[in-house]
Amino acid sequence: MSEKADSHSKHIVEVKGGSVVTPAGFSVSGIYSGVKRKRNDLGALYSEVPAQAAAVYTLNVVQAAPLKITKEALADEAVLQAVIINSGNANACTGEKGIADAYEMQALIAEHFDIPKDYAAVASTGIIGLEMPMDKIKAHIPNLQVGKTPTDAANFGQSLLTTDTFNKYSCFQTEINGSTVTMGGAAKGSGMIEPNMGTMLGFITTDANVHAEHLQALLKEITNKTFNCITVDGDTSTNDMVLVLANGKADNDVLTPDHPDWIRFKQLLELTCQELSKAIARDGEGATKLIEVAVSGAVSNEDAKKVAKSIVGSSLVKTAAFGKDANWGRVIAAVGYSGADVNPDTIDMAIGSIPLLKASSPLAFSEEEASAYLENDTIHIDVHLNKGEGHSKAWGCDLTYDYVRINASYRT
């Protein structure tokens, strides 16, 4: 992060307890429709006025029906006013019937909110290959009565979840042109996480006044530094996406890359996405620890990202973290096969504040102290390649017995 960006981030404050309904003009609902065995499985996000919209999607070439409908909705005006979300059924690999069901969900939520059909997006997550139980969806859409209370936000958050164990939110504010601009986010994601995108849904709301064209370019840039820097298990899903809606209710001057506060707005989006990304990594299926890997001294930021993701994605690194074993050999092996430009003789490494390697030579350290550090629920691994100025971070989780248990019986 540049010094200039740092100065702007000092003017951004976290809104404790904030969510997607904290920005002006947004409301949500989350209800139980019977798609899942228990807990909320149908949700809606609504803006009082049409909002400029941007989205990023999974890079899996097999993509679920809701992505097709959402992409079409954003193809012309890039304006949204509502999103319908269901969990428990991905509506993926369901043929023409799945496409028709997704179009019907779009039409029904648009009718429910009395908005143009193309102002509605659709998102689904859950089991692949099952027909959507449209009788349950249709019967419950009238019950999606949106509100702005913490209970409404909690119900909405729960409606997104599959194997997740908790709701995931973030919310930040800043001042732009004397106006308070707020950004809130909600996400789901626990397993099948290897973005470009992974199995996640992310919904970000802001009352900022910004055009969709600039919002789209910024979201793509920020996604590559946040959502695309997390991994749980190396699988990339068929469904998932991140949507940003900006409804302009803050009444600030329209933001463009030439605006003096553009960097501040960029930081606002980056912090919102980063907090959601870390929450997803922390909630990896069966996970007990968040692993954060910081890589510096690479020949480029992209190479640093390769190394960081290679480390955090290593099953051996993940199991060592679970077992509280400071086995740095697994880390340096992941550096070596990352595909980055690495000098094998210049690598420095530390776990927490404990140095392990200097110029690729092992340093004496206390195994007891290292094991005690690995008891923490957040583990930091720092790697310096001493090759250049590139830097990046990535986030993941440990690999536990429960991951196998959860995924061995996901459908049953």
C-alpha cells in the first residue's frame, strides 16, 4: 500500500455492528422456504432507488444458471435495484429447466418489488445438479418483506449460508465532499474456495455516487487483492460472484478516478472486501485457525501473490498449522513450486515473531515457543524473497478431521 493510500485509509472508520443495511436506502429480508432442511434459505436485497452495479464471477467454465441471468441484467445499463438469493440448491448443471427457473426467479422478485425485470439479479448456492424446487420459492417470495433492523440483516446473512458456521459482515465509513459515505457487505463461503472466484456469494452496498463503469474496473482490481487471495481447499465453484450496488443516496459529487477522494473510496472498497475475505477463510469447513501469509521482496506483486497463495493453499502447511507443528520445510517447499521467480538462497521466513530462516539457512528456535504460537486462532507467516519490491497477502485456514467429515456427507 502506498503512503498516499495509507493517509486516506486513516480517514476510514469501521462501523461496529454494521452490515449491508447500514448504507442509506438499502433493506433486506431472509426467510425459511424449505429448500434446506433447516435455517433460512431465501433472501432479498433491495435498494430504494436504482443503483449502479458491478460484478465479478467464478472463472469455472461450468457456470450455474443464475450467473447467466445476472450477467444479462448488467449487460446494458449495469443498474440493479433488487437481488434474490437462495441457498441449499445451486441451480447448476440443470439444463434448460435451470435457466427457465432462474428467469422465473428474476421475474418474480421484480414483480414483488414492482421494478423492471432487468433491474433484478439472481444468486444461488448449494448442491449442484438438482432441479430448483420452484414450488417452494414461488410460495415464499411474497414473504420477503425487507427491513433495516439488525434482525433483518441477521436473517438475510443466514439465508446465504450453506456449510458456513456464522454470518459474515463488514462495514466502513468515510467522508467525501463533506458527505458521509458508507459501505457494507455480507458474504457466504466455507468450502470449495479457490477463487478466481470460489464458492462464495458477496453482496456489497454503498450509498456513494459512482458510475458503474468505474465501479466495475475498481471491483475487478480489488477482487484480485482480496477475494482472489483466499483459499480453503483448492476447488473452484460453478456459481459464485460478488455484486456491488451503489445507489448515490450519500449525495456526494460523482466519483471518478480523477476525483481527489477516489483513493479514499478505493480504500473503502478494499477494506470491506478484505474483511469479508478473511471471514470466509476463517470459516473454512472444519477450520480452527485463520492463516495469513504475507510475502514481500518479490520481483512483482503478481509473483508475491503466487507465493502467498501457494503457501496458504498447501495441504501440508494447513495440516501442520492444525497440528501446531512449526514445520517450515513445508512452507519453503510451497514457495519453490509456486511458479514465481524465486532465488532459493535468499529466502527469509518467520512464523509470528519467531524467525525461522535467514537467507534460506535455518535459525535456531524454540519448538515449544513455536507450538505455543500455533495455538492461536490466527497464524501469521511472513516470507521475504529478497528479489524485488513486490508484495502481497493471502488468507486460508487449517485442514482438520472435520473437513473430511463435512464433505464426505455433503449431499446426504
